[in-house]
Amino acid sequence: MKKKKALKPVNKRAKKLEEKEVFGMSDDISTSMPIGCTTIFDTGWETNPRPETPMSNCLSSARDFTSCSGPCWWPAQTPDNITNFPDFQNQCRAIEKDWRNLNFVIKR
Amino acid sequence: MQKFRIAENRMFHADGHDFLFLTGSSAIFETDPDIKDILEQGFRAGELSREEFFSRMSGSDEENREFFEEIVNRGVLVKANSEAFARTTGTEQGAIPLKTLVLHVTEACNLGCRYCYHSQNGHAPGKTGRTMSSEVAQQAIDFLFEHSGSLEEVILVFFGGEPLMNFNLIVFAVKYARDKALEKGKKVSFAITTNGTLLTDKAIRFLHENKIGITVSIDGFEEAHDRFRRFPDGTPSYQVILPRIKNLLRLEREKPVVARVTVAGDSGDVPEILDHLLDLGFSEAGFAPVTTPDTSYQLNADGMNKLLDQFGNLSDKFLEIARQGDFFGFTNLIDLLVVLHEGEVKNYPCGAGLGLFAADPEGRLYICQRLTGESSCYMGDIFKGFDQGKIGTFREQAEIGQRNLCRTCWVRTICAGGCYHEAMVREGGLTKSNLHYCDWIKTWVDMGLAVYARLTLECPEYLEKLSMLRGHAPLFSQVI
């Protein structure tokens, strides 16, 4: 079997699909829903407990960036539930419904 | 492990180039010639994981990965367990603003066209019927603006019967709607569909001065027209409308004046009819098979095939003329090409019951002008408001995802099941799919794709012009 083949977008919809690669649209492009932001619920942006960069910063930042949506990237400031607030999410069983319970935490 | 399958598609060719239409997104790509083989070889078994796909490819890992990402990103491959249908969002009750209101300014008509669907609704053509009062028109216009949400522009359509039989009401409604638009800071545009018999100098002047979009129902040259379009006493109408239409078409116009031809019986000589209408000075002419349960007027299979052949010939002619950069007003093809160019994904066949409703002379609301008076399509009235429950049920049932028979059809995002009125008359249910013309639609869209591909290769800017002609904004602010 041969290898790489090209698809050249022709109509406007196809050109928008081209944009999708840049801006990160969901699979179902007919609803044109951007992924990232509030449309999916990733687990937290945990702080890095290790003494290396990024110190106290995002853990698994690489994975976070896969869900960023082009210019739409805006990480929520979520308490880390690995190092400091392990029970943070307990008040929120189903995040789609219970996210209002999350509230905020004060650093101890 | 995540498996992938090939998304529903239609491959087509033009002048040695290969193209791919993806049903789910209505995206069209030009492809390398052997992508079809690759996909078919790779996915002969149906579903493959990424790793299985790589194992069947001969390229380097890097090349395979790039190729795989390309076809996944563009939707050629989809997750095997993904829903073929995404639920339409935003069609829940009341979420869609009202854009177009069709006013049945009168049920009366001075013609008695033999195939007229209004005769099936109990309004015998040629007889008098209810007439809309200025109070109802005023309330209807208020209703339109009130329900237009954040839309900047609304459209008011005058329909009948023969709307010009209630000319004074139209004059009133246009003035009232203009004042209302000023008050609300919106735009209003107007359209009328007329049989042409009452296009007096006064009426023409009024329509022209008010930039009202005009559609004339006319079936072609004299012999074709007079076959079915006659006065109730049997007198033919062509010679009556001809001088009036000439007066109308003589004027410089800001809005196109279009002809709408009902194709009935055998399909007649469509190319000759189109030439005749364009020679008269119409901007465009569109053709539609008659909607009737009466088999003496319906197009039979031979008639539909002949119509398709004639559409094919006209498409060839359109292409020839487009290559010269000129315009050929064959509405059916222009509409199809614009749908293809925009990549519209239709979850509903048309705007009826979404952004468009029709009001009868007493202000009762129906999903469209063709189904006015049909109790199952009654959706409230302009005084008490929409019946949101019924509208919600209709939208739920009408959506393409609910049409099991359309599930595997590659053309479903263009056809979406077809005209509700046609479905009611021919299939026995408003939201049934029009199975009697499936093959016809598929062949016609194939013809459209072929023309589209050639235009893409030879004069892509022409497609952009057609799109703009239909009011679409240019992509990425390109200036043509």
C-alpha cells in the first residue's frame, strides 16, 4: 500500500475543516463546538510536587495542552488535588451538574 | 483500542481529477487519485485501529502518522463508535428567531390552474376565499418583529391565492412594516409570488418602488403555459399576463425578478421553456415537479427521467456559459452549486417551522405557505403566540436523525428528506422522507457535483460569485 496522500480543501466547509487543525474543533464539526474551555472536563491542573521545572506549576502540562483550543487556551485556576487538596472534588460527584459546589480554596 | 471507519462519502471525478464529498460535514476535497484505493484496501474489513492501519501502510512511521492525522482531522476517518448523527443544537422551542413570515393576504385566486395544491386544501381555485384584514396584517408584522430575536433583517412575503387581489392590504403592510422596522432599528425586505394577471402599471410601480422581490408563476411559452394555467372558465392566461410581464421586466431592477415553473404531466421541453423565460427578461427560472396526488398531473417515472436528462443538458450549457464568465439563470443548478460551495449541512429539508412560518388570513400560523390550513401543521396564531409544544414536537420528528430510512444515504445532508408538503401528499406523512424521488435527487446531486468540480478546476471565483449572489458572505473576507 502506498503512503501519504493529500486532500486539498475545495468548498468553504472543507476550508473550515482546514482551520479546525489550527483552532481545534470537535469531531462533530456540524455543531462547530470548540473543545477545551468549558465544553469538556479534564481532571485538574495539578501542581508539580517535584523539585524540578515547572516547579509548583502545571503537572502533565503536555496533556493539558492537547486540550487547548488554539487561541482559546485559558487554563482554569483549579486547586491541585494531588499535593494540597486531595478532597477538593468530593463535593462534586458529577461535574456537569455539581460544578457550582466547587467554590474556591484558601492556601493553608 | 479506538477503531476507525471511513466516513460516509461520495467520490467523483472531473477532467482527470478526483474529489471527495463527505456526507457528515458536506466538505469537498480534491484528493490524490489513489486515496480511494488506499482507503478501500486499508478498510476492507470495515474498522481499523491506528496501529492496524499503520501496519498496512508502506511509508515511514512519520509519513504514516502524518497521513493518518490528515484524514482523521479532515473527517475522512471517524471513530467507529461515533454517532452518525449529531443532534442539532439550538432547535429547542423558541430558540430559533423568526426570520420570514409569509402572509396569505387572500385565499382568492382569479386563475383556476388545474394542478393547484390549494384545490386539495378545500380552496377551490378561481373562487373567493377569506381575505386578510389590515388589523391582522398589522398584528402579523408586530409578531414578526417581536419574534425576530437579534436578527437584523426580517422578510415579509405576500402569498395567496393571488396576493395582488388584495393589493391595498399589501400597500398598507409594506408601509406599516417599514415604519415598524425604523422603530425597531431593523431592516425589512419583501417578496411576492404572483400569477402575473394583475400586474397593472400601478402594481408594477408600487412593487418596483418598494424593491419587492417578485416571483412570477409561469410555465413557459404559450402552449406550455396554457396547458394548465387557465382562468376558471377555461380561458388561457398566457396572452393576459404577457404584456404585463413585459412591462414589469422592462424596468431596471434592484431585485431579481424570477420565474417559477411547475412541471406537470410529461415534463415538457424544459430547456426551451428556460430559454423563453430568460429571453422575456426574467433573471432566473426555477423548475419544480407539481405536488399533487392526482396521477394525471404527476410526473411519472418516465417524466422524472426526462426531466433529469433535461436538467443534465441545461447543466452542460450552464457550465459552457460560466466558462465565459457569463450568467445563465437556471435556478435549480445555481441553488445546488451554492449549497455545495457553502458546504451546508442540512438537518432539516428547509426553513419551514424553523425560521419561517405562514399566517393565514385570520392570523393562524402554519409551518409553511404550502401547508396553510393543514391542521397538523397549525402552530399557534399571531394573537396568542406560537404553540411551542407542537413546534418542539415537529422539529424533533422532522430532523434528519429521526429519519431511519435516510440514515445510510450519502446525500442526506443536502436533501434531508425533502419537501414536507410533497411528503404529506405523496408519502402520507409530513415528516416522512420522500422516497419516491430518492434516486432522482441522488442523480441530480451527482450532476451538481460534476459541474461543481469543473468550476472548481476552471473558474473557482465564479462559485464565490454565485454564493454572494445568494447572500452568503465571502470566506475569510476574500475580495473578489
